[in-house]
Amino acid sequence: MFDLGTQELIVIFIVAFLVFGPKKLPELGRTLGKGMRELKNAMRSVKDSFEEAESDVTEEMNKAKKDIEKVYEGFEIPDFKKEVSKVLSDEPKKKESKADTSSDGAEVKPDKKPETGKDG
């Protein structure tokens, strides 16, 4: 958890021994052990509650998915990507064909305003 090596633990033990003394050290160890055990239990209970909530949410989502599938069971849903690509591929051809030829097949140039000899 804290990634302490043997040398670090020895240094910590010596400092604790000097600070607390030989009589208080076993009591301190017991208290520290109880605290760590309580912390682990609390973390485990939080983890379990998250897992339980996740399973509840997953179950509700699966129920909703099944309900939606029942509602749309008989409907045919078109492939949206194919329809869009079909429309987009047809669109430029229509514009080009209208702009390039007239009804009799003669080439048509884009409309320009007729130039008049008058200024203004």
C-alpha cells in the first residue's frame, strides 16, 4: 500500500521506540492494528454498496431495454447511414444536370443580368 521496504520499517520502528518507549509500544501497535482493520471494513462496505447499486442500475437498464424492444418488435427501422449517403450522393448529380443542360439537351450557361447600354 505504501510500498515501504525493510530498511524504512526498521527506521520507523526505532523512531517509534525512542518516542513512545518500550511500555507504550505494544499498546500503540494494537491500537494501530484495530484502526487499520476498521478502515478495511469500512472500505469493503463502501465497495459492496457500490457493487450493489451498479447491479441494480444494470438490472433496471436491461428491463428498460427489453420493454423498448417489445414496443418496437414489429417495426422495420431503416438503415439511417445508407439513407443519408444515398441522398447525399444523389444531390450533386441533380444540381449538375439542371445547371448544365436545358430540356432540349442544349448546354445552358448560368443566368447573367442582361447588360443595358444605360448607366445605372
